Amino acid sequence: MAEKKEQSFEESLKALEALVKELENGDIELNEAVEKYNKGMQLSKHCHDLLENAEKTIVKMMKDDELTDFE
């Protein structure tokens, strides 16, 4: 069985934006809306985690190069 590739930040953000548009449109049943909201929350967390990891990597690289940290 092939290993599933983790979705990139850009792919996740695009999927999240599409879900938001569908939910804002309001033409879906309640159960489907709840499912899409749940999926959107998962995508949002995934995007947040990827951004947080990228920030940590940049801060570490800056420290390794003896540059000052940023907030």
C-alpha cells in the first residue's frame, strides 16, 4: 500500500477556502454542513501546525547564524 503524502500548507489552505465558500453559500443540509465544518477545523489546525513549525525552523536557523530572534 502506498504511503499517503501529507498535504502542503498551500493545498490545505485552498481546501479550507473552498469549504468556507460552500458553508457561506448555505445551500447544504445541516449534517453535511457539520461534516464540512469539522473538516475545516482539521484543515485549520493542520495549517496552523505547519506555520508554527516553519516559524520554529526559521527562528532556529536565525539563532544558529547568531541573528536575533523575532516575535
